[in-house]
Amino acid sequence: MEISRRRLLGTVGAAGAAGLALGAAGGALVHSEVSGSGTAGSGGAPGSLGATRVDFQGDHQAGITTPLQAKGHVLAFDLAPGAGRTEAAALMRRWSDTARRLTAGETAPVADTGIALGSGPSSLTVTFGFGHSFFERTGLTARRPAALDPLPDFSADRLDARRSNGDLWVQIGSDDALVAFHALRALQKDAGEAARPRWQMNGFNRSPGATASPMTARNLMGQVDGTNNPKPTEADFDRRIFVQGTVPPEHAWMVGGSYAVVRRIRMLLDHWDQQSLAQQEQVIGRTKATGAPLTGGDETTAPALDKIGADGKPVIPSNAHARISAPAQNGGAAMLRRPFSFHDGIDADGAPDAGLLFICWQADPSRGFVPVQRKLDRGDALSEFIRHESSGLYAVPPGARAGEYVGQRLLEG
């Protein structure tokens, strides 16, 4: 019988479960248990936030359409020298087994550290992906999709190779920091001699329930971030975000998967904060308070890009971020942005090392991230206030079925 983290401390109170499907994306199910008597610390059921569970199994991996979580860890591993396909398959099996248990609120299968004892699953998700170099290391280059070709160079990039790319990519998200760290520690231990950490980044978002009603997240510039995200309820959502069944047979293992672009974008916050509110809104093309376009309405109102002001100039400037990144200005290119903010201390000159762990999802980066970033690279007013410092692109396979590990269709197909 499986032993949950909270049951390890005592008897669980009575609990029920309710499921909510995440829209047309066919993603993971989210469950929330009804709290029983007692507290998590004394062995009772956790509170509503801690009891929320996101299923590890599903058509797609969790952590893509899952609502933003309060805490995240993003990291990459390289296979150890001499490790190949056999070692990679064994590692993915271990990782999937651990993730399946931890996301259900259970203890790690081997030598649990006790970090999250008394906690519920707290919306924990673990998402796995493969980098371009993974396929050479495992002898699977013939099965590497063209969509995983390296991203082009962008003129504004200042990339640190030590914090970019990697054979294996892992995204961890949770609404509780200890639960997220517990998963990070367990997966690192699972890597053993098969893989070595290449880089790690830590992020955060607003906690669930911190606002009176659900709101689009804000980034560290104070801007509403994610307004134009495609919605799972839209008819073409799956086609834009997940790989469809029209791929060549050697790439069929990616059907139902997605491609993640990961960028560490440092925000030059001191420079940004020196701008007036009006100047900031001109740079973005939206009001700071509500996220509404400068041409009026609310956050969801479509910008009137052809509207001219009394001064004879466009109300939304020609180089405003909202104008340049709008799908209508990019041939309908769409990607699902699901970022975390980060703050990694203060530099010697007093500037915060802070910004956005930009993560976006799409069925094909050449039709999602790349065309939009090319356009932003040529004239986005926001470029003066940000710096792209690391980059990675990863093929994220579909979700695992019962008894299956993530990537099994590639590694054993």
C-alpha cells in the first residue's frame, strides 16, 4: 500500500476528491481533496491549497496547461560520459516513477528526505524534455524532429553557454516551496551516475488566492503578462500548442507533445523604474493598472492598432511591445507563455539580478517563438530594458500512460 507524506505522520482524516478537466487541451486532471479533521502538521488532511493534485498521467504532460504555480525550479542535465540510450531509459523510468508518486502526495520511492512530510501535493507538476544534443548521446539522431533544430541567433542575445541548452530538461512547479524543493532534491538524487546537472534556475509567481479574484499574472516590471495567451477553449488550441498526427513515422513519438523554449530574460529594473508611468505604458502599449490597450477597453479588448491620436501619431506606438508581438502582426504566430519570475540577488553595483524565466509552448517553434522573436529583435521598445542571458529548446514528449515512463515511445520504439 502506498504511504502518503501526510500519512507518514499519522492517520489521515476522511477525504473526498473532485476532478476538473483543463479544457480542450486534454491535459492533466486537477483534484482537490476535502479536508478532514486535524491539521497537516498533526497528520490530518492538508488545507485546500495543499490538497490540490495534478495527475502525472494524461494525454499531455502536466505543467503545460496547468495554471501558474507559486514556485518553480527549471533545470537541465547532461548525460554522464559513457551514458547512452540504455542509461537514459533507466533514468527516465526512475524520474517518471518518482514524479508519479510525488505529484500524488506520496513519498519518494527511494530514501525520501522528509522535506515535505505533512504536506499535500500542492499542485506539484514535473515536466520532462529532451534537448538537441540528447539524440546524439543516445544514438537517436534519425528520430530527432526538425522542429528541434537550434534556435537562430538574435542580435540582442547575450547568452551564457553554461546556462543554456542541455541533454535533458526538467520543469518543476508547485504552490508550496517545500514541496517543489522536495521534488527537485528527489530527481537530482535519482540522476545518480547517469546524468549531471548543467544548470538550475529558480522562479516564483503570485500565490493562488492572493487576489480577490483570479487575475493575469504580473511580471517584475509590474506589467500584466500573458493577456494574449491562446486559451484551451479555442478551437485551434491543440493545433497550435501540441504536435499533431501528421508528422513522419520516425517522429510519431512526439504526437501529443510540445516544444518548450526557455529563456532567462534579465530585466534592467533600475533603468525601467526611472521611466515615468506614461513612458512605461508607451513602451508596452498597454496601461499598467489594468493591462488594457492604450486605445481603450479592458485587458481582453483587441488593440486598435490603426488608431491615430490628436498628435497625428499612432496611439499605440509603432515600436510598442504589444503591437510588435501581437499575433495579427506575426501571421497568426501563437505560443502559450507560462513563465516564472526570478530574483537571484543584488549585483555589486546594487542592481537586482532579476527578471523572467520565459517559458513558452508551441507545436513548432519555427511557427511560434522564432518569427515573433525575430520581429521583436528588430525594433521592440522593450529591448532597451531587458537582456536575454540564456536559452534552450526542448522536445517535450506526450504524457505517460499507466505503467509507462515519459519518453518510452522514443527510447524503446
